[in-house]
Amino acid sequence: MRRVANCILQFRILALAATLLLVLSSTSFAVDSSPRVQLNIAKAGPRAVESLTERGILRDYRFAWNSMAQALEFNTFDPLEGPFAGEAKTWLRDTITNQQRSGLSQRYVNQNHQLEAVFYAPEGDVMELHDTADYQLQISDGGKLIHEEHVVLHFVVLMTPAADRWVIRQLQAVPQF
Amino acid sequence: MRRSFPLRTTLLLSGACLLVASMLGVSAAQELTVPASVTAGDETAISTTGSGAATFYLLGPSVSRRNEVSLGQEIHLQARELQNAGDYMAILCSGTCRSASFYVNAAKPASVTFLVHPSRVPTGQSDAVSGVAFPFDQFHNLVLVPKTINFQLTTGNSSVFSQPAHTRDGVAWFRTASGKAAGMLQVVASLDDLSAKRAVQQVASDPCNLRIQGQRTANGIVVETEPVHDCAGNPVPDGTIVTFTATDASGKDTVDAPIKKGIAKAQMDAPGAVVVSAASGVVMGNEVRIGAH
């Protein structure tokens, strides 16, 4: 009788462990998932945003933030090649250079972006967007987590079309829109 | 003697505690006070409370700083650390970590980025010329405070268009018709004592009143246009194609000829009586009838 009870207990422990493993694995999947971006083009003007452009902006903005998160977490420049240009690329490169010196790194977890196109030039050569971004910011010093908080930030973004994608030229955090 | 013993014990314990605390890096609870906002390129300071040593971190656009500081003293932030507008986070760690964030705002405008389209435009077209202007400070931060930008379009000494526009979210724009006269259109965006100049080449629009004449020669017929102008009287640029079509009993013969020095000219084989017409773009010219050889 005691053996049966032990067997049931062991089974329950195993089931609990399996459930925990499942929960943990699903959590890590959520953590590693790419940024979630929602785009509102209702206020864009004077040029109307075509559906193909809307899809391109969504795709390229998500990719840019994913690349920026990788670059700032692993302190590498490669992810910045492509999605960034001009001033945005310059300050991101400077940040990474300084992070390499100081031993710091930043991790952006569970990114959500509420993106709104507020200006689309008459000839379609530049678009200004407002992004209300929220994510879990983790700052590490030499691999040791020193700070973690959930942040909500507002960004003014300038994007321009390049050969095969939209690139971020300006990414400027502001207190509010 | 018995009374002094607890006092001595207390002092010893306190000393030991302080020694252990200092060895572990634990000090009095630290606080940091950041400025409410800073203008890009300005120096500022972060005040701290507490005592002992701490590690200070500053993270922001272009900045990732880590250094040891003494609590209770101000932490000086240099102007070059605060050149990029955006969100900055200051963290102070001494056992535990405290953080605070502040914003750096763009400084006053130092340049105007001005995009103008197109570079070449036919005259007399509505909504044909447009421009977009962004004011930036000396550190290339977008100036979001509303500013008035004056857009001026001139050809020669005459003004084609002049309009002040207020920046909204850091951008101002215009759109207008092209002028009536061919030539260089100067487009200027000015903000206080700053200005950005662009040039648009205005070219003649489609030909107007396309007229041709022709005559028979030993080798066939030669047809040519009169000097080709648009409806505003501007000479149509050389290289514009005029299509001549000769129709006779045997069918049609077509020749494309570019305008050279204002005139398009073509030679065609046509032994019999022929009717020749001309067209350029969507504009049709007159017809000429040339008799048989």
C-alpha cells in the first residue's frame, strides 16, 4: 500500500515538473518573440499610405527594433546594417561602442509598439511616425543584472525608403507627443 | 566599571558593524535627483544623498557610462554626453540600485533639411512642385518645438509662390503649381537666419499649335515643323520627339524625329500623293498635302 502511495507521489512530482518545464519553455518563447507592432495610418498625410507601404513599414519597423535589441544586448554592430541609416545609425553605433567600453548591455523584452503615421510626404520620400513603445528593460553590468523595469517610451521616428526597404533615420525619445 | 562595559561593547559592536558594512560596500541609503529636463549640449549635474562609495551608470542615446562616485556629492554630466535628444537613465548602485530618468530636448535650430520634388518639371502644372522641411539643431536632433518656415519660389526676379508654414511634429511642407516660364526655379526654405536653397528646372510643357510644312525633293519628301512652343510660348526642349505620319494609297509610313534647335525635321519616301500629319505626345498638329512626283 505504501509503495502505491509512493508511486502516485512520484508520478505527481513528475507531472508537476513537466508542467513547470512547459510553462517555463512557453515563457522563454514569449520573451524571445519578436516585437509586436501595430500601425495606424488614419492620420497620415498629405499623401495617403498605400497598403503595400503600410505592410512594408510594419515589417521593416519590427525588424529594425529586433535588430536594435540584438545589437544592444550583444554589443554588436552587424544587426544595425540595413534597418538604420543617418543619425539613428550613428548614435546606435556610438552607444554600442560605449557599452563595449563600460561592459554594459541592455535587453529589451516583450516589446509592444503602438505606431502611428503622422506625416507622409507628398512625394512619398519620408514618413514621420509616433511610437508608443513598452517593454521590459534589463540592464546588465558584465553579465550581472543591475536594473530591470517596465518602461513606456514615446519615440518620434523618421523613416525613408531605401532600395529594398524602409530605414529608420531618426529615432528620438520624447516625454510626450 | 560594570556600567562602562555595555558602553564599550556597544561601541565595539558599532565599529565592527561599520567595518563590515564598509567591507561589503553597504552604505547609507542613496538617492539621486536628476534634472527635470536638459537642452542638448548643455552640462548638468545629478545630486546624490548618502555616504560612501557607489557605482554610477548613465545610459542614453550614444552614452553608456560607468564610474565610481562618492555618495553625497554631485555627479557632473558633461555637455558632450548630452548631445543627443532622448531618454537618459541614471542608475546609482551601492548595495542596492536606485534609478531615475530624464529627457534631453533638442537645442535651437541650426540647419534645415529641405527635400524638394521634382528636379525637372513642365510649366503650368498644378500641384507639381512640393517641398518638405525639417529643422535640426547643431547635434542633428529634430526640433519639435513649433517653428515658422517660409517657403519662397522665384524665377528670375519674380515671385511664383511665398508661404509661411508652421512646423508640426518637426515638419513643414508645401505644394504648389509650377510657374509659366521655362527656366530655373529657385526654392528656398528659411527659418530665422537659416535657409536652404534648392533648384528646380522648369521646362516647356507639351507642344501647342504644332504646325508642319513639307515639300517634295529628288529623294522623296521633306517635312518639318515650325518652331515648337508650349501654350505659354516656351520653346519645347530639344530632344522632344515629333512623329510624322505619311499616308498615301499604299498605306502609312511613320518617322520619329527629335526636335533640334526648336524644329523637328524628317525625310520620307513617298512617290505618290501623300498626306502628312505630325504629333508630339498627345498633341496633334496640322496636316499637309503633297502632290505626286
